[in-house]
Amino acid sequence: LKPRARTLVDLAASARLYLGDEVEYDEKAVIKFLTSDTAALLSELADRLMMADFGRKDDIESVFNGFLEEKGLNLKAVAQPVRVALTGGTISPGLFDIMAFMGRDKCLARIREGARRAQG
């Protein structure tokens, strides 16, 4: 958050994106990345991430990567749908950084909402 914020107002606005209750979704990103193909994947990922210690970024990454390995996927295939679910758009700081910053409850709720939106 800090490097892009030039003022405290900028910092507060940026923090709301990750800590607020509402997510403003970029409709183009939703159409492109939250598809019926990603709905079940996001739901399963949320279930798996319940095992992660969200106080440790490396643990989030380990659980996430274990899920990818089990599914035979790479990060590139899943990162953008997860990013859109978490932030509403396709641009953000590192995925595991924002997940650790947001915390377990908000992160899982947003991924599940992304899965719901992906189902149509």
C-alpha cells in the first residue's frame, strides 16, 4: 500500500480496497476471469485455504501451491481469478501479500463470493 500512496488520503483509499466490506468489481475482469470453469476451483481453493495460517504469508503460499499441485495447475492459471475475487480487478500487489494483509475471514469470504459470481 505504502509505495503507491502519496498522501494519507491515498493510503486510506487504498486500504479500503483490501479491508472494506464492499468490493467494486471491474465487469470486464469478472467476465474474463470469473467464469463457470473457475467457480468450482475458487470454491475448492477457499475450502483448502481454511487450513492456512494467515498470520504467515509463507504458509498461505504453501497451502495454495499444494492445492495447485494436486489439481495439476500452475499459478498463472489461477492467479487472476483469485485476484479478481479478492480485489475486484486485475491489478494488485502480490497475491500472497494481499491475502495475508486481508486476513482469513475476509479473504475466504471474497473468494467464495468470486465463486458465486462465477456461477452466474
